[in-house]
Amino acid sequence: MAPGLTDAANDFLENSASDLRASDISGSSMAELLQYVEQGEPVIVWTTVRMQEPGIVLGESDGYVMRDGSHAVVLCGFDRDAGTVTVADSLDGVVERDAWAFQRIYEVMGSLALVIA
């Protein structure tokens, strides 16, 4: 989940002598996520595989819920007029998703996100 990946990313970035740092921005609104993207900072977001309905709860730890079908994508663009977001998905490549459906699933999955800037 976001805290663990944030720690791992920061370890890697520090060992690579990078000035970049990962920040857990879980709980951010969709508008806040889009502000990061607008600034050229892609955001890792927890959603579901191919935007399917979130599955059953598989487990819970420290307030984080893992659901069947959990998946992470990189939010890298959006088109307000078209009502779409662009994500880099390890399964489907760079694809557009309906912004409202994306937001709903992001929220149901716990509004988990991180940014590296």
C-alpha cells in the first residue's frame, strides 16, 4: 500500500543520490491529484484491474483494506472537457478512463495515492 511503497521508493531514491522524494498523499481529493498531474508530477493511484468493481475484502492491516482486484496505475493526464483521465497501466499500457468512474473506484479503494517529486 501507499506507506510501504513510499518507504521503498525513498530508500531507492536516496541510494540513487536523487533529489526526488516520494510522498504518501492518500486521502487527497481527485482535484488535488489532478493538480499534481498539472504540475507534471504523475501520481500512483490504487484502483482495480481494468476498472472492475472492487472485489471482496481479502484482509486489513493498520487501517488499510486489501480487496480482490486491487491494482495500481500511474495517473499522468486528464481532459476536463472530455471527462477523462489518462493512466499508465501495467496491464493495458497508456489508456483513457472515464474520470467519474476512476474517481469513484479510487475513493472506494481507500483514496490511496503517492507522488514522487
